[in-house]
Amino acid sequence: MSFQHEGVGRRQFLHAGVVGGVAVAAGRVADGFGRDDGQAPRAAAVPAFELEEATIDDLQKKMESGQETARSLVEKYLKRVESLDKQGPALHHLIELNPDVPSIAATLDTERKAKGARGPLHGIPVLIKDNIGTADRMTTTAGSLALEGSIPAKDSCVARRLREAGAVILGKTNLSEWANFRSTHSSSGWSGRGGQGRNPYALDRNPSGSSSGTAGAIASSYAAVGIGSETDGSIVSPSNNCGLVGFKPTIGLVSRAGIVPIAHSQDTAGPMARTVTDAAILLGALIGVDPDDSSTKNAASKGQRDYTTCLDPHALKGARIGVPRKACFGMSVHADCLVEEAIIVLRKLGAIIIDPADLPSPAKVSDSELDVLLYEFKADLNAYLASLGPKAPARSLKDLIAFNDQHKDREMPYFGQEIFLRAEKLGPLTDPKYKTALANGHHWTRTLGIDAVMAQHRLDAFIAPTSGPASLTDLVNGDYGPNGCSTIPAVAGYPHVTVPAGFAFGLPVGLSFFGRAFSDGKLLGYAFAFEQATRHRRPPRFLPTAELP
């Protein structure tokens, strides 16, 4: 569903010996990205926006008072998108706008007058990633030209729950194409349909992937909140780079049905927002049992419909928080320094810091994770494509490989499809190699990992730097930069939240909380307490580059 190469992914694949041709176009750049004269992009004038940083509660109060309607909010956010996405700083975070939003918003306004609001998301503009299926006039393509025009027969469960909650799906966000699971040399935030997305804090920096468009769009106030997806790092890493709260739920709380997959053992959708409260509101709307996704069978008993009840500014008092030094620190001096400052804050808030509380190295699970993802990707993607019906533009991974070869100039101008090629060679999920890899991953991340270390030290959660400050976008060589802390909770299928922890050279850095399965509410509470004590979030200024001395 989404895989973050800028962290462990690229190095894992290189270690595994993946090879393949990468077509590099010399002397030009992706659609809408930067300049081709070797100079930093010029900062564009950005008009003031009255809804900048507005929360869900802010917007509800405006609608309740009559100051705004859902229709007027939609119109204002659409103007914001117009001023930032293809002109001005040209962020390239939107692939497609929903042509029906004016009528949807008007209907919700009529309903509010007649019956009152359905709940906190009634009339709230939301953006979703372009791998989340919608049965409307928008397409679902995972950023690939191969699926242009593809419309599923029914909404994904995520889209359906948003509509049921009264949210207005404003459009589809750009992403790292195929959720960053096509090439070992990809540039996060690039897709054939959307071009290269920019980091709104420094336009020559990378927004990270694969939920890059949702991250950059919500950071830039294109909408109130957004939905990303993650397989390993692709909610939390873009949230880190774009100064957001990003939440990856426990696997099985949020249905994956109708979302373009990578791997069912790790995929999940989740909220991306500017505040913990907004992330909690959005998460509650997504939770629930879905007969089309068997992993959600315990969602009703293990999840909550209202996670805002977990948000206590005193939640960290007495909480035992572990610091996994060996596994998650030492990759960015700037991020490490900010987390050391965060530890001081956590102690002041009453947390008991267990330092160190070491986890197994992510290197112990790297080969197992790659094997699992490759096997599941082929099986899950083929099943998804087949579900689109006989008129689908592609019916299999093999079809996609052929399409990319036939359209190299548009689909592979900068990097190839080595991951696709490797996955296509694999057998079914009954292969012993797959079963062994899946068991090994869970052994190191659950049995000897999070579960064991939390029991040993009687921990309530771990903290770590989410990742380092954003690296420069490099279409020639692809992603580079510090690893993140996402792999262990991702492979375990356990919850993970990042919250802004400060800035380095004007670039955001996040603090991660992660822990046991179904400790989602507890982690949100800890993140909220830290957020309320520090208030590190600040909006982007669309600078041409980082604030270097």
C-alpha cells in the first residue's frame, strides 16, 4: 500500500542484490519540478489564506455560526489549491479534484439545516491518496498512467466511511507511484500522473513518500485533514518531513478493501493532520469491521469510535517510555538532538524514561520483510487488478510491466521497475520461502521485539526520532538520507504516531511513539500531551531552500 524508500527500503533492496536498468533523462526535470538551470527554485508569492491551519473544530464552529457553509469552505479550499499546486510554488500535491464537490457540499448544508450535523466531520473537506478507491467521477491510479481512467465498481471502505461521516472528499493526492514499490532508485513524491511533489518548507527538498501528496497538501492547508497509507514508513515519514501528525493504526483496525495494495500483512490507511485532535477524530471515522477485509474482524472490540476521549494533557504522567538507542538513533544528529530535548519535556510531564530499552536492529528483519513484500505484492496486486473487471486497463502485474516498457518516455524517464520485475518472478503465497520470511519478521519484531522489550521493562510505549530532516530531491540518483524508525512497528503490524518535535534548518522533524498492538488510543494520548506542552507545529513558508547559515 505504501513503502518508504528514503528509510530502510532502498538499502534493503541494494543489499538483496536487486538489479535492473534505470533510464535517466539528462538535462530535464519532471513536470512542475524546480528549474533546469542549476539554480534553486524561486519562492513564489503566496496569498494570505483565512483558513490556514484551521482545525476541524474551527471549521465546525464557523459552520454552526453561519459564518461558513460546507459549500463556502469547499470554494475557499479550491482557490487555495489553485494558488499553490500548479502555480506559485507549484507543489504538485494534487492529481485530481472531485468535480462533484459543490453539489456534495450543498447537499450536506441542506441536511445540516434540516437535521443537524452527523458528527465532527460533517461538511469537512478531506483529501485522500490516489490509491484509495472511489466509485465516482474520480479515477484511482496509484499515480500510474497505466490505470488512467480506472474507476472501481464501488467505494473503498475508507471512502465509504468518510462519506457516511459527512466528510467532503475534495480530491486525490499525488504519491510516490505505486506507493514507492516500483524501483530501487525512485524519487519519493514522483508519479507519472502527478510529476514531482515539493516539500512546502523548502521547495528543493523532498516531501518523502509514499503519502507525499497528502502530507504536503495538508501541511499547506489544501484541506482540513487527509488520508495516507503505509506499508513501512509512508504515513509517518512524509508527516515527519512536512511537520504533521501522522498515525499508522494497528493492522486490522482500518479496512484495506478497495485500496491499491502492496502487502496485506503490513498495509493500512491512516490519518494525516496538523493536530493530534484532528488525527484522532479522523481515525475514529475509519475504524470498523468490514466483511471485505477479514483482518478487521476484531476492529469493533479492539478499536474506538471516538479517540478524542484518549486525549489528556496529563497522559504522560507515570507512563514508562522506552528509548531504543541501538535500533532507532544515530542516523541524524539533528533529529537525535531534538529528541533529546523532547525527552527532557517528557520527564517534566511526569514520564518515566527507560534509557536504553533496546530493540533488535531493523537489519535483522530487512531480508525477511523484503521477501514478504515481494510475494504479497504480486499476489495482492494481481487480485486487486482482477477485481476491476474485464474493462480494466491492466489486469496483472505482467500487464503493468509491459505498459511501462511501452511508455518509457513518460513512465520511466528517471528510474525503472526493478521491484516489479523481481516480484513477477516469484511464486504463490504457499511457497515455503514466503511463509518462513513472514514468521521470521514477526519473531524479531513481535516475539523478541516490541512485545518482549515492553514486558521486560514494563513499558507503555517507545519513543524515537521519526526520521531526519528532509533531504534534497534527486531525480538522477533517487532517494537518500537517514533511516527512520518505522520498520519494526511496520513489520509487527503495530501502531505508530509521529508528532512535530521541532526544526533543523527550517525543516520539520518528528517524534515517534509506538507500542503494542491496539495501544492506538494510548499512543494518541501521549502524542497529544507532548503536542500541548510544546506546540512545535508551524505552517510552511514555501522557501526556495533550507535555512542554512
